[in-house]
Amino acid sequence: MSTPIILTIKVVRAEMKQDADFFGKMDPFCVLNHEQGNEYRTNTKDEAGKTPRWNQKFEFKAYLEDSITFSVYDEDTMQNEYLGSSTREVSELID
């Protein structure tokens, strides 16, 4: 395993093809799951619909070969609705 780095990730926005809510707009939030067991959650963007903007930063220790899964959900009263996800290796996120 490589040397750990301090990784700062900024969750900027999402673009979704369709709205999951029939009445009103979606209230999306994003969850980052780091394979080391850490989970981070953005704020919920009320009535943001298909194009939420979070602009939230998260900082944690990671290795270049670690993976991070970004999952987007629609916050609902009864149960949050899964909208989609993407998994990337830390090495892909470094410029």
C-alpha cells in the first residue's frame, strides 16, 4: 500500500436526466463512501430538481488505490430514493 495522502474532495453538482418526483422537484443529496469505512453526506438541496449544486468540501486520509463511491438520493419523508452512483479510484481524482 502506498503512503496515505490528505484528500480534499469538493462535491460541486449533479445532472440527472429525469426528476424522480411526480409532484414538485427532487430534494437531492450526495453520499460519499470511502472504502476505508468513512461516509460523508452533503446537505439536502430542497426543491433543486435535476441540477443540484452543493459546493461542499470533505477532507480525509486516503491512499491512491482506494475507491470512493458517490451516490445521489432524493430525500423523501417516508424513504430516501436512490437515484444513481459512480465509483472512482482516488488516483483518478488527483490533478
